Amino acid sequence: MKKRLLLLLAITAMLCSCDPIWVLQDKEYSFFIFRYADEANKELIITTVLSHDSTGQAIKGICDYPKRYKNEPYYSGEKWAQEPEKYHFDICELATEEKLLTLHDGYYTYFPYTNINRASEDVIRNGKWENICDSNPTELPILGDASSLYQEIRSFEIRSLEKITGKSRKEMTIDDIEKAINILIDKGQLDTYSVKVSNMWRSTY
């Protein structure tokens, strides 16, 4: 009897320690908007630091970020595996293509290269996107943490996006999201549907 009780307590503790499904979904279906601390710095290159070696840094480039499309549902991660060649791109695209979607009142979001800033370890490099093919971005000096670029970052839960767009997570496009968030900004309702965070993370969908 005592052994069964201990086993039951152990299982209960394990179950309670797991994140609820909605917390996991918030990570998987992430969406961020932000304001820059200084818009003059919005063209600075961002890369991800993975680890440190004897020379001070070992870092990863940025060419494996998935690219999203305006005419598709925003959250279509299943397609990335089915058609990887469509969603991956040459790094030189970042030199000439627009990387920011402008929202109202000084807010932006990254689109279509939505995972440009995807981890708390991301850093700013001493170089601009327009010159990214002229040198190895992983060899450019680090200027600081990528989070220092922003005055404010806001995160939307997937359920909030479904509510404000009136679309399911598998149907909503970037146009649906843009329109809905601009309405919230204009009405001063961002605090009702989003929260301030200190950094961004990668969306897996």
C-alpha cells in the first residue's frame, strides 16, 4: 500500500511539473511585434551565437530561417517539411528584400523572414543587411545583444490571434494578423491581447 502511494505521488509530481498544452502552443505559434529603441539601427545584421570556443565565439549564420508567404496561412509549418526548397532562401536575399512589415504607431514585425531574431542569444553585428554578401557575417564584430535593438517587444498568444482575427490558426494569413493588430493599436487595446517580453523566440509553425 505504501509503495503504491509513493508511486502515485511520484506520477502526480511528474504530471504537475509539465507545461500545460496551451503554454507549449504559445511557444510553437509565436508572433511578435516591436518598436525600435533607435530606428537608425534597424538595418544592422543579427546572427545567433550557439557557443563559445577558445577564440571567444563560435556562431551560426542566418540562411536557414524559413520564409513565409502572404498568400498562405501564416502558420503552415507542415509545408516547410514537404517543400523545403520553397521555404529556404539564399542569404543574399536579405541584402535586397524587405524584412520588416510596418504596423501603426511605430510598431514592426519581421516578415517574410520571420525568424531573423529567434533566440535570447541573438546578437547584433557591425554590418548592414545590404552588405551581407560582401563579407562573412559570422566574422563581423559583435555590438551587443539583439534585444538591445528594441524599446518594446510584445508577444501574442495563438488564442488571442484567433480571437482578434476571427480565423483559426491554420487559416489566418499575415494580412489577417496585420489588420487585426493595427485595429488594437489604434484602439489602445494591446495590453488586452498581448504581453511585453524581453526577447523573441523561434516559431515552429
